[in-house]
Amino acid sequence: MAVRTSKFRHIFGDRNVKSYNGVPISKNAHEQDFCSVNPKFVAVVAEQIGGGAFFVMKTDKIGGIDPASCKISKHNGAVYDIRWNPFNDNLIGSACDDGLIRLWNITDEKGVESNHSPVQVLKGHGKRVGGLMWHPSADNILASSSYDNTIKLWNAETAQQVSELSSFTNQITDMSFTADGSQIGTTCKDKKLRVFDSHTGEIVVEGTGHDNMKVSRLRMLKDGNILTAGFSSMSSRCLRLYDPRNLTTKLEELPIDSATGSLFPYYDPDLNLVYIAGKGDANIKFFELDGGSVYYLNQYNSGDAQRGIGMMPKRGLDSNINEVARAYKLNVAKKLVNVIPLKVSRQSKSFAEDLYVDTAGYTPALTAEQFIAGENSLPKIVSFLELRAANSTSKGFTASNDNCEENNDTDSPSNGGDPKEVETLKAEIAALKAAVSEKAATIEAKSSRIEELEAENKDLSEELDKVKDEIAELQKNGVDSD
């Protein structure tokens, strides 16, 4: 591997590793990373006999967990993927073996509640759902890949299908939106690399991907190129760069090693960095993208194999310690989720502007309706300091889909709220309505009285005028008689 001179050359993983303890992580062979993270919560797919489940832990409470108090388990089959909404830190989607996608609201105060039910259920796939991906700039647009060889785009709030991507002849292994969400790149076990229009579902370009049928993955880069991670014809692991305008030849291929675990790429578009974690590996490798090439930088090593990795979004990082990434490593054997800050060494204690460039914020650039109407937009960009000072305004999710019944499920999903709180709010609303009705009746009675008084005043005025006329007539007659 070529060693590149770079300010990121000496990224290092903090050895003072903190962990969530006692987490029974899923041992399912499905090829996903089984972990999703945001500044509020860490979610991990759980090992469970019968049905499926995942855990939700708070990021500010690292240590031992009580599985019974943080487990969401209302699935009819194994959970294959979980993803937090990038614009709503309280909303997470789960993909399941039963072919359904469920959306869950996790409140700040109560976290996971007993008998937690989904706020929305998305139905339409004919087989198990293997992967989820949220749109990078449009609110509540969710993509799902299935073993029925399709990718569907959904309006998560209304549970309506927006578009469908087909033409696959084998299992879909990964998908990735372009920066503006207008296109979706995909990898498949048929060894084809495809790019689709996310609105119409039509293929924009198709070409040959990795030579091996083992799982390959991809990321659509901000410069327009495509980065893939997979296996060569000799079954060695490698990274490749493609120009989507011509998929017949690759721009570059960078060999990694001859290990057998599939690769998980995590892309930082702000710094042009890629973190590669292999399933079963004990390390995380760091790469830099520049000028249409991939350069190896460094790696973090440990003594324990990883099942998967969750990466904290940029808005959850700590600039006080020059943290450029934070990995949540799943250690199945020891039932641990290791929290590993990845830092850049700096002598100065001042804010490192070059490490924290402007980045995507909390606010979506498009509504779901605008995306459905055909609009595209890059994410709204804000300064890192502004992003760090801001808090997520998303406190929950209210489904507008009236028919949220699940097939073969005796539990009816609620809106995710506390029943006692709902009843209290209903009582308050009823009291307010009664008070309004009482005030309206009082106003009506007073208005009627005012009309009566005005009528009486009018009558008195007319009588007074008559009296004045009579007095004037009498005075006139009296003067004449004199």
C-alpha cells in the first residue's frame, strides 16, 4: 500500500476504551453491521430466540445495561438492519425477516418503554428486508432492499411507496444515495454495479463490479465517483474506484489483504476519509480519497474481533479532543460494545478549523412531498460550531397512516406515546372545549341583552321625541291664547 503524506496520517484510536457491557449481540450471519448510532442513542441488533429484537442505549450512559429495560422485541422474525433517521434522532427504522419495515419512536425522557409498539409499519416487499437507508437531504424518505430483488423508496410518514428499483437478478448487497439523493448506486451478488434514478427507478448506468460473488459494498462519493469494497477474482479483499460515466473500466484498485470477512466502508464526505472495518477483523483501517485515488493512512488495532461497527454522525463528535470519528465496535464473544474515539494529534488546544469544516445539519433540505414531486437538493450545510451548539428539535414521530395493522400480529401498533399521558391530554382538551362552550354561551346571552337594551333605548328615544313635540305644541297654543 502506498503511504501518503497527510494531516490525517496519524489518526489514532483512543486506547482508553469505554464499553457497554452485557449486550447479547446478534450472531445472525446476515451481512449488515447490526449497529446504528446518533448523538442520543446507540442501537444494536440483539440475539433472541423466536422473533427478533434490538437494544437502544443512551450515549451518555456507558456501562452495564439491563437488557429487559432497553430491548424492542415486537418483530415476527430476525432483525437484519436498523437505521436512525438523520433529521430525527428519536426515530429508528428496523428491517425484518418477515418482510416488514417498522418505525419506532424513542423518547428522550423514557427511552424504551414496556410494550413498545411501532408508530408505522411499511408493507410491500414479498420477502425478508435486508437493508435500510435514509435519504441524505429529504425528510422521511426511506429506502429498503429486499430478498425479493427490489429496492423500494417510501414516504415513512404516510407509509406510501414512492418508487421501486428492480432489474436485479440476485441478492442486493448494498445501496448508497448520491449527495443530492437524485440517484442510488447498488451492488449485487450478480456482480453488477448499477446506478438508478431514485424518482423513476430507471437504470442510469450499469456495469461489471467486483469479480467475486462474495458481498461487495459501495459509497457514492461527493466528487461523483463510486468507491466499492469487495473481493477480487482471487478472493482477496480490495477497494475500487469507478467513474459512473464509464463503468466498463475501474479508475483504480487498491488491494487490502486476503482475509475472508466482508468489508464495511464508512465515508466522511467532509474530510474525504474512508474507514474500513472487516467482519471478523480486529482492526479499522483509515484511507484518504484525493484526485481520483485512494491512499492508505493508518489503522487502529485491537485484540478482539468485531461483528460490525456503528459510526457516530459528525454532529455527535467532540472537537475539544480533535475527534474526527467515533466507532462503536460490536464484540460478540464478550458481549461488549466498545466506544472508540478516533482522533488527530494536535499540539494546539484551540479549535481545529481544518478538521471541522462546514457539514450537513439537522434540518432537511426538502420535504418528502418535494422529493416525490421530483426535486433534488444537496443537504443544508452549517458550520460545525453552529451544529454543535444546536440541539435536535425532533422529539418524535406521528404516523399519518390510519391502517397500521401488522400481518399475523395480535398487537396493534400505537402512536408510541404514553397511554396515561394521552388520556390526560384528552381530558385537558375536553375541559378546554367545555370552557369555550360556556364562554360562548355567556357571550351569546350578553349579546342578546345588549340587543334588548338597544331596542329599549330606541323606543325611549322615540317616546322622548313625541313628548318634546307635544310640549312644543302646548307652548305654541299657550302663546296664541295670550
